[in-house]
Amino acid sequence: MAAYDLPRATFDLDLVVEGTCQDKLVQNMEALGYETVHRSAGYSNHAHPTTALGSVDFVYVRGDTADKLFREVRRVPGPGGTSVPIPSPEHLAAMKVLAMKNDPVRTFQELGDIRHLITVAGADRKAVRAQFVRHGLEKRYRELEASI
């Protein structure tokens, strides 16, 4: 979200990765001292006992979703001027719609983020709306649109 000019005071790192690397990635995180707090086919969360190392969350994507997401990344300047790939506003919004569906407690936070994402220059609102419809949350999208 910070890359889209909506910084937050969170202390975790969220990464989207190809799903086929999940087993090896989890093994590597645990070898680095991270505890796997949660693991499912689509997500894993890892916390390190050293607070300064924080927590790391992975979203695993596969197949056509992975191909499309990685093909449509945007690049932004990162630390030291390094080019960092980030998901398009539409893909990031889709992840937030799914998070909202899976954990309704997150609804208002995610809606705020999505509201910001659909106002990013070049964002495809129709694609974002399609994700709400796909997950049975079209009413929430209408409320979101009305708030802009």
C-alpha cells in the first residue's frame, strides 16, 4: 500500500510468490529462525522471535493467476533505488477482496485500502468490481463506489 501512497504503521512484510515454491520457502524461513504461525495452500505467516526481524506473510499464487499477476506488475523505486515489482492496483485489490471474504473482521480496513486503490491513475474499476462480484460481495462494491 505504501507504494500506492497509502503508508501504514505495520511491521510486517507481505510478499506474493509462485505457489510451487511454498515447501522450500517455508523450510528456508524456519531455517532462518522464523516460526510458521499459519500455513494453507494460499497463505503462510511467519514470525521471528527477534522483534527487529518482524513477521513475513506470503501469498501463494499459481497457474493463470500467477502468470497474469506477474506479467502485470508495476515497478517502483525501492531501497537504494532498486526497482521493486508490486502487484497492479487491480491484483492488490483482488487479494484484499479475498481477505475480506475470508475474514469479515477485516472488511472496513480492506475497503479503505481498496477505495484508495481504485483511485490510482490507470486502475481498472471494472476489474476490481468483477472481484467483488466473483466473491459475492457486490453490495460492498456499490457502497464503496457511492463513497467516492
